[in-house]
Amino acid sequence: MARESELALVEAAIDGDTDSFTELCRRYYPAMVAIAHSVLGDRHFAEDAAQEAFAKAFSWLSKLRKKEKFACWLATICRNVSRDMLRAKGRLSNPDDLTKVVIPSEDGDNELTEAVREAVTSLSRTLKEVIFLRYYDGMPYDQISEVLGISKTAVDGRLRRAKKMVVEYLHRSGFVEGPL
Amino acid sequence: MKLQKDDKWLDSALSRVISSDKPQFDAERWKEQYLKQELSREKTAKITPNVWSILIKSRITKLAAVVVVVLAVCWLAVSDRGEPEQQQTNARAVAVTPETPAELMSVISLSMVFRDGDMEAMEEQFDKAEKLVGPGLKERITIDQLICELEECKQI
């Protein structure tokens, strides 16, 4: 039912209905902010990137071939906009080296939280993205799989792999003891 | 800290690091700030398309241009150096390939043979034609007679 209503919204948006597109934006805003945040490492920049991605998506809607893959298409645009922003800000000379983006720490973090933050920062782009989608807003697996264009099993696999790497990082740093 | 079998501690640690308040989408602000800007940018881009800059920026176009230049240079080098040899080869090919007397005596054949080996080669060509016309033609014949013979061969 939700899928059908989304398809109807996408079709209406392609026909130029701004309200339908706005509704789609409302649905996917948290997911897009999470993706952009995983790339940029900053919540405010992430929100800007998500909104810019929506604007670009609206003007490129006629290029969308698979309407049922709207979320995945939107995520790709958001990812690219975020990378462009990152490049424009000149934080990195090499845009592929996104793992260097540091998630800023907050006051009151204990040592373990700080170590987890570092561990997440060291993850690869795909693993970091899935971690952000899952823990940003407690997003369910089916929505993550829709946004990333992969199966729920693959989402589960990526999450497990990411967590394992975080634990390994913590183990190396001396925060956890015992066999892995 | 001991490593526990369940990863609830990790979930809560990750939630602490990543989670934040749910972002709210402000549609009005978005339309005003981003959509209008993007649409006007698109419009401008459609009005003044700079084809040359697109071509220059495109890697494929650059690569294609380099390939074309390299091929042109190679072709020029090969054609300059190999032309006389190529002509000689062609002349020999024409001189050898003809099988009927009519073909041997054709203007093209004779001219190619003459270009290739002067009068001697032409005489050889005539001898070949004579042999092919038949065993009855052992004496010297006039050009008119030869042409008559050739016409008959053609008809056969």
C-alpha cells in the first residue's frame, strides 16, 4: 500500500506536482540527512546537502527511469551532492578518501564513546553509511534496504560487519578484553 | 571492559555517538531557498549551452581527439613512405593476374606493364598473349589480326 502510494507520488511529481514531491521529501529527509552526515561529518551541512539534493532531484525527475527505485536514486544524488560540498570546502584533496572525515565529539563524552566515535570514523563509506542510517533515527531494515537499493539480508550483513570492525577497533585500543 | 556476547552495549554506544533529534523537513524554506535557485540555474544553463566547454571538459572527447591525431599522423607517414612500392606491387599484380588474352592486352594491363618494366616487359606480355591465343599463331601477326583473334576469344 505504502509502495503504491509512493509510486503515485513519484508519478505525480514527474508530472510537475510540487506538493507530491514535497511529501516524498518529507518521507526521505531523515534518511538523506543521515547519508549526508556520514559523508560530511556535520549535521548542519548534512541538512543543507539533503535539501540541495532534493532540489536537484526535482529538476532531474524526467531522467528517472525506474520509478520504484526513487529512494535509491535520491540517495545517489544526495551522496554526490555531499561529496561535491566536501570537495568545495577543501577539507580533502582526494574526494574518495572520505574515511578521513571526523565525526565531531561532544562535551561529556566518556572515553569509550570517544573510541566508538573514532572507530565509526575509520569505517569504509558503505559501512559508515549503513551505521548512520540504522542509528540516526532507528530506521527499520526495510527502509534502509529501499534507500540503499540492497536486500534486507545485505543490510544485516553490512551492519554486522560494521559492528565487528568497531569491536575490533575497540579491542585494539584496549577498551574491550577477551577473544573476539 | 569485558566483551559481552550480546551487543546491546555496542548498540547503545553507537546510538550515543550517532543519534540526534529527528530532522524535520521545512518545505516552505526548501522551496524558497533551494528549489527556486536550482530551477533558475537550470534555466540559465538551457539558454546558454556552451558546447565547446562541454567538449573540452569531456575526457572521452579529449581521448578521441588524441586518437584521431595519432591515426592521421600514422596514415600520413605510411602513405608517404610506401606509395612507390605499393604502385609497383599493383603493377606486378596486374601483370600476373590477367588470364585471358583480352585481359592481357587490355590498355590497363599494358600500361601497367610498361610502367613496371618498360618495352621488354611489354614484349613479354605480348608473347604471353600469343601463347594463350593458340598454337596456330606461330608466325608474326599484325595488330588487326591480333585484335580479331582477341575478339573471337572474347565471344567464346
